[in-house]
Amino acid sequence: MSTDSQKEIWASVKQSAQPCLYLAKSAALKIALPPLAEQSRIVARVTELRTLCQQLRDKLTQARHTQTQLAQAWVEQAAA
């Protein structure tokens, strides 16, 4: 967020013990957005990273399953 945007937001905040930004004031704020092409690149990158995170979660689940199987086999072999 740009410094100008931050200044505009803080100018709209009611200062008290707990700073408050009212919904009506926040609706009037002008927030700059990146160009559409850049937004598309951001969405594509986020999608790519979410896919990577899911793949990592899947691999972690598989590794935990393998670890459990190996531990069970080790216990069975030790008991035999």
C-alpha cells in the first residue's frame, strides 16, 4: 500500500484509546489498484503457489503414512 493511501486511511480514522475506521468513511476511500495485467500475473502466481502448497501437504501426508507403516513393521519385526 502506498504512503499516500496510508495517510488517507489514517486521516479517516477516529483517534481514541482504540482507533476506529467507520464503514461509511472506508467506503469513500480511494485505494489504488495495480494495472489489470499485473493483477492477472499476481493471481496466476498465487494460484501457482497454492498448488505448490497443496502438493507439499500431500507429500507430507504420504511421508507421515510411510513413517507410520515403517514404525509398525519395525515393532512387528522386533516382537517376532
